[in-house]
Amino acid sequence: MRARDACRTCICLGILVGAAASARGQAPGQAQIDKSSERAIFFSGSVMLEDGSAPADPVRIDRVCDGRAIFEAWTDAKGQFSFKVGANDTSSTTGDASLPEARPAELNKAINASSTQYSRPITTMLKGCELQVILSGYRSESVSLALKSVMDDARVGTIILHPLSRASALTVSATSLAAPPGAKKAYQKGLEAMRAQKWDAAAGEFTKAVKVYPKYAVAWYALGLARQSRNDLPGAIEAWREAQSSDPKYIKPYENLTATADRQGNWAESEKYSRMWIQLDPEDFAGAYLFNAVANARLNKPDEAEHAAREGLRVDKEQKIPRMNYVLGLILMDKKQYGESARCFRKYLELAPNANDAAIVRQQLPKLEELAASQPAK
């Protein structure tokens, strides 16, 4: 029994902390590689609603590579966007702080890669990337960014946003109807500055709007985004809390408050806001369940964590969040339900075979299945 528990402990540590000793620095001989043959690729496109109109709010454009989200641009007033991917963008920051860094096995793979990876660094990197447009209450199809060469057409065309059944109503604040003209004018000016990524000007206009009309929930929310882009996270959190209290049925602030608390390791806050988010709309936001599962697991509430993860898998009918399987696998492993835990990890690898932690999961799976086989049949 002790040996079995020790093995289980090794698995937990291996999966959660396995990258701690990753090698750093440049591989031998790599400094001589010339990556200048591909310098940059410029992508462009537009985002529209089903009725052909441009979204009233700026839409976030992300590049997602092997499950890692990288912010690229906001849409302008016409719904159009453009961004550049350069040869030095291969190590862009990730939107998922919980994912481990690269592991030695992956570094070895890079060292032994063919010369194509270095003569065509951008197109090689983009093979595993897709474009996602993000606006609360709407869904869209992802667009592949894979190109054969920099000479390929990098115009992605028009991406249509489809409203989610219940969520679309929750992304519009009822308080906006009562906003006086001065507040609305300042809000619109703030949106224009935001689209141009002039964050100081945007924050100034949104501040004017909420001073004129303190219950202006959408302006508080936008002020939070502007402050976040100015690296004023405390100010952003304050603004999103004001948005939430101004209109508790306005769903957008819950997502930002939840994600921010998760990144800060404030599990009580993450659990609270993700729970409120789920209560507002239990059928359209699988990501809320993922945050809730992680928060409850961190708070040593395994039953609540398991329930949230299973509900997240139910809601995520298109299996767009592979990490839900990973989290459920960890929860079940902690409960010594090794057989189902192993199945969850295998599903995770099936959905995200190139995830940054895929190698360590593959490495630990046989040990987990050995533990499952040693358990008495139920």
C-alpha cells in the first residue's frame, strides 16, 4: 500500500511540476542558424454578426497555437483587423499561466529538427495555429493559420459571430438604456481609442462616462479592459467589480474577474465569481466550469471540483476545452479512481496531442494504469 501511495505521489508531482528542471538557454550549434529567410506574415480579415453588421464592441483576436492563446489585435469600428506574425514571435506569451514551460524532451526535439524549421520558422510555427475571435455571448468557427509559404494569401476573410441562445442577452447591460447623452458620447470615444490601442485616452473617456453615469456597467467593464492594457491590474479589478455591482445580470465582468483571480491564485475569489457566472448561464460557458473545478480543487473541495469538471464536459459538446479532461483526471487521481483518471488523460492527449505538457502526461500514464490494474474490481 505504501509503495502504491508513493507511486501515486510521484505521478501527481510529475504531472504538476515535471517541467521545473527544464533546460534553459540556446542549444549547441543553434546560434549559427539563419532564420532571416522568413521575416513576417501580415494577416487581415473582418468580423461580422449574423445580420451583416459590425459588432458594436471591439472583438478580441487571438492566435491559438497548440492550446496556447496569444493576443494579436482588436477589431476596429468596421469590424476589421490586421496583425503581424514575425520570425521572433515563436515564443509569445501564453494566455494560460497554469501550463508548464517547455520540457527537455521538447527541447531535444527542437535541436534535432530539420533545417526547414529554421529556414521557414514562421510557416513551420503556424502549422499548429488557428485564429479565434472572442466576444462574450457569441461563438464562431476557428480559422486555421497554416500556410505553405509567406507568399500564400494571408487574408482570412470574414468571420461570422453567432449568438449563444441565452448568453447574447446577458452581454447587453440594461443600465445602458438609461445612460445620458454625455456618458454615451464619452463611451463611444473610449471605444474608438480602444480600437486604436490608445489605452490612456480610452481610460480617460471611460472614466468620464462613469463619472457622468456611475451605473454605466458597460463603461466600467471597458474601463477595466483599458486599465488592464495599461498594466494597472488593481484598477482593472476595481472597474470590473463596479460593472458587476452596477448590473449583476451583465455577464462579461464575471469572466474577467474569474480569470484574473485564477491567475493570481486567489482561489476563493475565482470560485465565487465562476459560480456566479455559472448561475447566470449554466449552459453556454464551459470555461466557467473549468475555472470552478480548479478553484474548488485548490480549496480542497474534491466533490465540488469533480462535479464542476463533469458539468464542464457536458456543456463543452464540441470538445473545445481539452484541459477539462486533464483537470478531471487530476481530481479523480487524487480520489484514487485511477482507471477513469487514466481515461481522462488519454482523452486529453487525443484532443491536445501537442500540448506543452503532453510529453509528461504520456510518460506518467503507464504508472497510473499500473495502479488501476492493481485495484480490486468493483
